[in-house]
Amino acid sequence: MTSADRDMMRAMHRFLIAVVALALLLLAACGGGTTVNPTESLARLRTAIDSPVSTNEQGQENSRLVEQSLEENVFDDMMRSEVEEAIGRGDPCSRHPRCAENGFEPDDWFYTVGQMGEGSVGALPIMILGFDRTGRVVRSWNLSTH
């Protein structure tokens, strides 16, 4: 290998390092370096569903949590039994007009995220999960309150 060949190899090596470093910086800037932990998101959501809400701030926090969970697609490809295990069984959509208004089936599930506490909080966030014939989550909807 000649001196010119070694110089060319070093230059290519530096160039590749620079390209990789730039790619990593771009991923970090775009949020691509963060990963979603569905198990953690589902645990937070289950806690929110079961917890009393006594302030507007708590209701808004629950609303943001629902929105984030759906944006992160934490329910994608989950089966009905897995959803029940993760966050509890929802109420049948046949009991809630929001379901029919949004094209959900009577046996889809409806969740009110939070329980009315002692304070005045207004509306609580709502989440609806729709299932296909095999019991797999295929769509969702939420009523934000923030």
C-alpha cells in the first residue's frame, strides 16, 4: 500500500466518522434517540384510570397521558385480553353515546380516565378502543380535556 493509499484511507475513515456523528446528532435533535416503553405507558394509564381527580390540573395531566399513549401507539396489535390485563376492562361502548357518534361498535370499550374526586374538575378525559373480529385493537379515539 502506498503512502497516497494510506492517506486516502485515513480521509475516508474521517469522513465516515463525521457522517455517523452528524446522523446521531440529527436523530437526537428529532427525538429519534428516545424510545417508547409501552409497559410503562400502560402502567401510568391504568393508575390514571383508577385514581381520583380533584383538580383541573390532574384532569389535564390525565388527558395528556391518554393523548401521548395513543400517539405512541401503545395499543397497536394488542388483543382484548392483553388490554384488560394492562389497564383493566373498559365499559361496553353500547352504554356511551360518544362511541356511536365516532363509529365504534357496541362491544368496543370506553374508558373514563380518572374518577371524580372531591374538587370540581369539569369533564374527565375519555378513551375508546375499537377491536376487530379477532379481538385485536384496530383503532382508538380520545376526548381531550386539556
